[in-house]
Amino acid sequence: MEATITSIFNKGYDIWNMFISVSVTLFTTSPTSASGDVYTIAKTLFDAILDISLPIAITFFLIAIIKDVMATPPEQQVRRFFQSTLKFVVLVGILANLWLFMGYIIQVADGITDKLNLAGDYEVHMSTELETAISEICYHTPATNVELLSPGTWFAWLSEKADIEMHKVILILFACGTLIMTIAAGLSIINCAFQRIIKPLVILPFSTITVAMASGSNEAERISTSYLKSFFGLCLSGAFMVVAVNLGGALINGGLIAFPSSADS
């Protein structure tokens, strides 16, 4: 029975390592290194939307400057006008080089992810504590010799025997549960890994619109800032997942659950 239980646990760990190996590769793959067609489509859509970004920026700028000038005291209107104009000129310069600017954001996130990927080991294996617990449960026998039992102690012997068998059943269920959870968790991580590459490329073309909106009011500026934070967060999510799987591997390999030995019981 020990070999069967150990085999189930090891099969779960092998499946997990297989999923994580693929996932870490995806986590550390830059969106710019995705399939050529995917990246080319994102660039084509970006260029198509870029054509309307300048009219959007001009529209938001005119609305904002009229609103600001009218709400500003007369002696401060000229200064306010030049401040808004300077911001608009800088924004137009950013729009003209936005693809390059967004590429720098991706490169920063990729650099952080690559550094973290070299700092740990994500593969898991059965801990010594778990191996010891399996061995002790599978080979444990009642302390009393059945041949020396009197009729009045049979019930106590049977109760102890039933407890041992129950522990074995629980251990088998625990092993099967571990196998099922590793498969489910592995599929979930694979899904997150693909989204980590696809989502930045999906929202990247719309950066031209959100950045153009920054020429408007404070609310429009907050929308643009929120977009850039979300984009950077998606690019950096691979680094977060690399840290998570490395910590998870360390917890499992180090014995997350302390199994008491028979000497301690």
C-alpha cells in the first residue's frame, strides 16, 4: 500500500512540475516575443487607431482649455493657457512615439521577471516528513499481540485496528485529493500564463485613445494614468506568478505540514 500511495503523490507532483514548467516559460516570455502574427496584428491595430488619436487629443484639449480659462481668474488666465498648451505639446510628442514608449514599459517588466526567474526553483517533490508519515501509517500495527488477548480486551484491539485502517483510508483520499488539486491548479496557472501574454496585446492598441484623452480634464488624466498602471501591472504579472510558484515550491519541499512521528505520539 505504501508504494501505491507514494506513487499517487509522486504522479501529482510530476503533473504539477510539467504544468509549471510550461507556465514559467510563458510567464517569462515577453508579449513582444509572442507568435509573429499575434504581435503583428496588435501593431496593425495600434497604427489604425493612432490615426484618430490626434483629433481626439485636440478635441479634449479645446474642451479642457475653454473650461479651465473660464474658471480661472482673469489675471491667471494667460498662465493657465500656456500651461495647458505646454502639456498638449508634450502629449503630442508622446503620441508620436507611443509605440516605443509602451515598448519600454514592457522591457522594464520583462527585466524584472527575468531577474526573479533566476532566484528560485519551482519544481516540487515529496517531503521527507510526508514519506515518513506514509511509512509509519502503512506499517503500523496494534501494540498488543492478538494471541495474548483475553476475551475482555478484544474490543480495544479491534478499535485500535480500525483506527489504523481508517488512517490508511484517509491517507489514500489525501493522495487522490492532492492529484486532483494539482491537475486543477496546473490548468488554472496555464490559463493565467496565456492571459498574461494576450491581455497586454489586446489593450495595447487602445493606449493611443487613453493617452490622447490625457489632454483633457483631470478626470481624463486619471483615466489615462489608470490605464498605464493596469498595462504595467499586466506586464508585471508574470513576475508575480514566478514568485508565487517559487514560494509554493519551497513550502511544499520544505514540508508545509508537520507530520508527527510515532516517537512524538
